[in-house]
Amino acid sequence: MGTVLGNQRAMKGPAPTAAGAASARAGVLVAEALRQAEEGALSEAQGLLLQAGALEPLNPVVLHELGRLLMRRELFMEAVASLTRAVRLEPADAAIYADLGAALAAAGELETALVALEKAAEFDADNETAREGLAIVRGMLAGRPAGDASEPAGVAGAAGRALVYMTARDCELYVAPALQSLARQTHDNIHVLFIDDASGDDTGVIAERMLRDLFPEKHTFIRNEECWGKARNAWHHLRPRVAAAEFVAVLDGDDQLVEPAILARIAASYRDGKDVVWTNYTTDRGGTGPNTALRVDVDPRKQGWKTSHFFTFRGELLQNVPETYFRDSGGEWLSAACDIALALPILDQTRRYEFIPVEAYRYTSTNPNSHHNLDPLSRGFNSTNQQRCAHEVFAKDPLPLTRPVEAEPEPVPAPAPDARAGDVVSEAPAMPAAAAVPTEAWHGVMATRLAAVCPAILDAASVAGADFPSPAQVLALHRIVQSQGRAPRVLHVGPAAGALAVAALAAAAEGEFTCLCPVEDAAQLRARLRLCGLQGTIRETEAAALTVAGITGPFADPAILADGAMFDVVVADTRAAPAAESAAVAFPALANHLASDGFAFALLGRDRQTERFAAEVWSRLSEGLSVCADAVGGSGLLVVPG
């Protein structure tokens, strides 16, 4: 009955009217699509309407016609998604409400269909589709047992509700802890949308049983017959359901929530008017994620990837994202970097977001079926396919900003009086503005703290001579080394003074220390390490002319490292390098020696302009990385995966 209702409306009735005219090109595409549809070429017509939607993503005419066409093709959930977006743009259009009600009924969403059809009749009592639909839906509801619903009831009661979006494939060892961590949340107004993406193991069996036990009447379980991937699942399964909740929270089927009150805390932020809220994360190896706050006066696409886990967003924003944002340039569904594909177009639309500086999420980096563990050429948590897909996602045009902040952003801090001559303090396109260099008073506090947590640093400083890093830089490096867990493998590239500091920090973390050292410094470095009671492997190397992406610069030749040598922390000290290009080639030169399950790469450049140049080069070469400026004690660059 629902299918008949959907097809009846799709084949009759006048075309909807628009509140605002489409662009000339979009109008031509819509007209040609209607002609193709009339001739029965429905697939071709859909393609034309998708092109029109890419040109005019907020045009209700395009969205309405696409919804009608999808109903004719019996793609009812996709039709619901398109028509829901249209009705948000034209909230008093009876024709759109009527078609939305028809699509919802055809998809089995009877209660929500009833609401939409009643709205249509309220705006136009003579609307034929609304009259017919109300009679059919009321009859179907009257014949159904009370309480027979596994889906959320609709927009009514959605305030405060979290729709937890979980996808899983071949993770039977991890799915039970994931669901148990969700069940421990103090916020109980949730609905779990769990998608078993064609697993070949017992992931789906375990999940379905646990969902019945832990979330009775609060879950939807879907099993795909073939693997769709997170992006396609978001389009087909998540988008049609977001109206039933105030916000969506993304929890992967092999990860866990570690802060029991985090959903309650996030729900409070949405009550306060936020549109996007995220936290930081830890890994199962003891590492810490790089997530941080975004500036509201800078395009989020130019600030790096800082919103990975735990990511949540107001559901209605997903309705404005065209399908093309989940596909690559060849029209295929994105097979990787799907978290980025989901987040960026959401962030495009609003500046009303909040970062909660809590490590509320545990990322399972050791899952052997994760992208980065299946690809021997992975960089950190990013496989080559993830890097390719991330590059395509970042290259897409931003969606229109429709929800700016209500207050003016705080001004960028002025440079400190003791900033170095030649420092560039204007905003870099891909990074936050440079922070002020810490004052001497803070240096004293930091030095005291360093002496307490790493006494060997005093010995290193006493024999290092000139160019020993500042207390702020050493403290930052200490945090970086500690973030990689116990016994990290640490590599330093550069002069002896910096190497001594890093060797002391590696020893404090019970790690292994290796240094690529200029030949002329090697003997001095070995002697000073012995004086400090420190150990390490010294590799003497000459500078080589390395070329990356057309940029050539002198840098320590990494060929001296064994092919399988991998490092959790790399510190490249190019402060004394003769050319800015030395900094630019540092990260690419050592990329093949970065641990595949997580790393931190720190660069110390000769000035901020050099560091900014290096960051721009690295951002072009490898998407999916977080490049943080001034993160090494008020200067330098920090690169982490994510």
C-alpha cells in the first residue's frame, strides 16, 4: 500500500513552485531532467538533478523534483532525505509535505508520514495526495498492534535525543566492548543506528543480540548484503533518520566511549545552541589524539583535521549535504576518509561549534582490519587510499555558511614584545595564528616542572652549550614524547644541543633514542651523552640534496637508516639550516620511517616564515594529517595523523 501511494503522487500533480529561482544552469538541468523522466529515462534524469543539486544545494525546486523522481524509482528512503531538505527550505509548501508523507509511508515510517500528511492538509485542504494519503496511513496504523515500531517515532520528542551512528565490518572482537561502553552512558535518551556492513564474521550476530539486551526499543539494526562503506551508509541509512534526534554522535563499531557522562555533557551544549561538538581521544596504545578547538573566523577546511573522535553534529545539517560530497571525482562512493567526508560539509555550514577538551573516546589503532593496518605504505593512521580520498574531500567546494556565530570572534593576540626579528604573525592559510612566545616568567615555571619530571634534562642542559631549546620547547617535546605511550622509539635529526634534550626526554619515557647527526658533530655528541649518563644510537650522515614536489633542500640523508626502522616520535631541528627548503623536505624525507599505528613529528625551523612554508608544502602532499603551528613551545610545527 505504501509503494502504491508513493507512485501515485510521483506520477501526477503539478510541479512545485520555488521560493527563489535556481541559477540558469540548474534551471536548464531541471528542465532536461523532467523531459527525460517523462520519456522514462529515470536514471539519466536522476543524474541531471544531482548535477543541478551540486550547483544549487539549497534550491527547494531541485530537492523536490529529485524526491519525486526517487519515489518513482522506489528509492523511498533516499526520497525522504531529499524531500526533508526541501521542506526545511519551504516549511509552508503543502505539495512538498504531501510528497514527503507519501515517501515516508512507502518506507514504512507511518507515524512520521501521518505528521507530514496532516501538515500538507493544514496548508492546502484540497491537496489530493494529502487526502488520499491520510486515509491510507490512518487505516494502516489502525490495523497495526500498538507499540510495533523499531525506529524512532519521528521529530516529536527529538529534543535531547542522540542518534548514535555505528558502522562495523569484521570486528567481532571489538563490537561487544563498543556497545557496552555506550550502555554505560548516563544520558539515556539515545537511539542506536547500527549497520553491519556485510561482515564475514560474527560481528552482526553479536551486535544484534547485544542491542536487544542493552537497548530494547532504542535501536535500529541493519545488515548490508554487500559492503557499502561509511559514506554510502551515511547517505542511505543515516540521513533519512536524523530528523528523529537532536544530534548525531559517531561511534565506530571497534572503538569505545571512555567517559560515561560525555553524551550528557554534549547534549547540554546542543541545548545551548551549538551545532557541532567534539572531544579528543586516546588510542589503545596509550597515545593521545591531536583534536583541538577551531577558530570561528577561519574556514575550517584551512585549519587541518582537528575534529575526528568523538564527533557529533546537529542532525538537520546533514540534510543540506549533496550526495556528491560522499562520492569521489569519478562518481564512486568514497571508500575511505569517510569521517572527514561527513564532518567537513557539516562544519562548512556553521561556526556554532564547541571543542570539549576531554579524552572521551578510545580509538582502536591495533584492529588488523583497519585501513592503515592493511596497507604497508600507510602513514600513521592513514592508508594510501585514505590519503587519496581525503585529498578529494578537502578539494570539494565548501557549502554555504548559513549559521555564523552570533558574537564577534576574539581578536588574534598581538606578538609578544620579545618576538624574534623577522617573525611573521599574520594568519597562515592552513593553520591557526601564531601564539605569543612565552615570557621569561613562564620559562622559570616550566624549567622547575621539567626538573621534577625529567631530572636528566638538567644534566643535558649543563653540557649542551649554545642553542639548547628553551624550557617551553623542551616541555612541549616532553609532552609529545609522553603522548606516544611507554618506551617510544625516538629519532632526532639535527645538531647536538637539541639532540641532548631529546635524548634526556626519551630516557625519561624508557624509550629508544636514535640521532641522525652531522659528521662533524658526532664525536662531540657521543662525549656529551656519556657525561650525562645517556645512551643512544648515533648515525653519522652528510646532508643530501633531497627533492620533494619540485622543492630541493639540503637535509640529513635518511638512507643511512635501515629500511625497516620505524619511529613513534621524530624531532627535526632545522634552526641552523641554511635554507627554508631544508624544513620543507624534512617530513617527506622521513615519512617512510614513521610508525604506522601512530606518530608525532616535530619540526623546529629557523623562523615562523620557514615553518609556515613547510606546513603549506606538507598540506599539499598529504591530506588527512593535522599540522599544528606554534605547537612546540610557541614555535615549530607538530604533525600527527588524524
